[in-house]
Amino acid sequence: MRRLLAAACLALPLAASAQQHAGHAHTHGQARLDVALDGGQLSLALEVPLDSLVGFERAPRTAQERARVDAVLAGLRAADGLVRPNPEAGCRLAGVELNSAALKLGPAASSAAPDDGHADLDADLRFDCTQPERLRRIDLDLFKAWPRLQRVDVQVALPSGQLKRTLKRPDGRLSLERP
């Protein structure tokens, strides 16, 4: 009995760790954003259900659906129109990577689309900042661009520490300062 109890105690932290690494819940209307500032590089990793962007979670089937997908992808590829760090930080868009198995984008393109009816779009955005110490906020026009999006859960890692924020429609301003 003692062995069984010891084995169970050892297994619990491993199960919790596996649960954390398995990913986050897929919730329509919600996105997840990780923000990190490392030296002069500002990185943003956005994970959002396709439904929140285009109203469906599969490859487009009609010309109208293809046009919706193309508009979202064009907006993300020109991410400095959606994501605007405060001007004093001197940040310029340096790169965009888009991944979605359902849309056959990026490394995920070779993966099979999820068979659970849920699909995401992941966008990795990189900005080079000439004065990163002056970065105070990021204005995100995600709610304006995607009417189905209602909430963005944000985790931020800065040289000064970490913080969490939740943005809710219509407020897309991400403050990077501690209250």
C-alpha cells in the first residue's frame, strides 16, 4: 500500500506538468498572446481559433471564404497595422511567421488538420526596437480587425519581470507597466 501511495504522489506532478504542456483550451472568441522583450527584439506569439478570425475552422470551401482567409492573412503579414508598440520605443516589424494545419500554412502545413473540428492560427511576430527601454504599451487592433474576437489573454516577459493581462473588447491597449 505504501508503494502505491508513493507512486501516486510521484505521478501527480508529472500529470500536472503534462497537462500544462498539452496546450491551452480552444475557446471561440478568445485568443492567447505571449509577449517577450529580449534586448532590442520584441516577440509576440498569437494563438487564435480560426472561428474567431473567419467564422469557420477548416480550409475555405468557397470564394467568399477564401477572400475572408486572404484578408486575415494579409492583415497579419502587415502586422504593424494591427500591432503598434508606442513610438518612443522605435520598434519596426522584422518578421512574421504564420502557422495553421487547416490552412496549410508554415511548418503546420505538413500536419494533418485536427479531426476534432477545432483549428487555430498561430502568428509569430518579431519587431526590432531601437529604444526598447522606452517600451510602455502596445496598441492591438485585433478587436477592430476581427469582430468575433472578444478577449485576449496576455502573458508578458520583460527584463523587469513578468505580468499577465486580459484585454476585452473594445479595449486593445496593452499596458506593459506595473500598476
